Amino acid sequence: MSSGSSPVLLVGISGPSSSGKTTLSRLLRDIFPKTFILHLDDFYLTDAEIPVRDGIQDWDCIESLNLKDLREALSYIKEHGKSPPSLVSKEDQNSVGEHGVPEDVIKELRSEVQHLVGEKNWDTPIAIVDGFLLFSEEMKEIREMFDARLFLRTSYDTAKRRREARSGYVTLEGFWADPPGYVDQIVWPNYVKDHKFLFNGEDVHADLDERVCQNLDIKGMPREAEQNMSNCVQWGARVLEDRIKQI
């Protein structure tokens, strides 16, 4: 994909809360040239508009998102190959943990990518969209906009431990900290409801349903990449490299 074809490669990275989506996105940005990130978390409604369920605000459902603005931003990116100038990320103010990937792994991947883009005369920007709900059936219209779809996974125990270790999140109007029991009451049940269709037997701890994922062109994180960001970034880089080779 050299100059004169599509202005961008639009990549969606989705999965449950605390599965490593933002960390992987930032690492891939460090490896691939002309890469920028858009965060689904930058498309929440105002704090007052977030739906309340059983007395608790639910930030982990589709109704909490401004889908109109998200569609417009993705359409702008697909047309112009860059992020809308009016979009200022709040998500970049939220910290992520240490990724633990050795620098030599990053250097090796960067070298591979440099060789590939030179060989393919690749000068197209890559836009990575990182979000917890990009591939659900309710987000079908959004899901179909992506040129590549990477789905991360993690166990309930790991998601709960990581999520509860976070201090909170910068929001449109302030700061949000999860109340006690939020993972069990809101985060995990929503994840299961929205993503069980991707798994064998609708069990999110089972293997991904290969037929469903193939039909939707979703690349699922291999088991060996769970809780191992070195394996995860190597897998993610290979997926994008393969996509570039196909064009």
C-alpha cells in the first residue's frame, strides 16, 4: 500500500478491561512507522449521561459511549489518514503499568518492520483504535470499519486484579474511581454478555470459536500471549506485518 491507495490502515484492538490493549497499542506505535492511536475511552458521554444500574454508574456498556462522534472520527481517519484535529485524548493522561518487554525484543521487531516497509514501499499511516467494546455485535457498524482486528483475552482473576490495582480514570469532566465490587457487578458481566458469541460454548474462558472469528476476520490472541506482553507484542506485530504483506 504505497501512496495513491488507501490513506490509512485502520486497526482495532479490543478485549476485556485490563487485558493489555493500551500497552500493546503503544508498543506497536513504537515499532511501526507513522502510527497513531485513538482510544475508545475518549468517546464516553459526559459524566452525568453515563447510565446508572442498581445505583452504580456503568462505564462499561455501549450506552455510555458517544457512537456518533466515534463513527465521525473513524470516517475522518479513513478519509484523511490522520486523527481529527479537534480530538484531544484524555486517555493519554491515564497511566498503564510497566510492559516488561525487553528492549532487544522491541529492537528486533522494529528492524523486521523497517525491512518490510522498505521492501513493500509502505508509506501509509497506521491508525490503532484501542477499546473494550469494538467487536461486539452491537458495534457491528464500527467493527466493519477496521482493516485489521486483534482481540486480546485475559481471565476473570487477572482482569479483576489488574483493574482493582488502578487508581482511577480521567473522564470528560473529572475523575472516576471504581467503587467496591465494580468488576463483579459491572465490568465482567458486561464483557461476558458482549463477547461470549466469540467463544466455544459461549464460555469466555474457553477457546475462541475459530469459525466465528474467521467469518468476522478477527485475530485472537494465542494462549501463550496471555499475561506475557513480549509474546503479545510479537503476535500483534506479526498480524500487522501479515496484513501489510497482503496489500
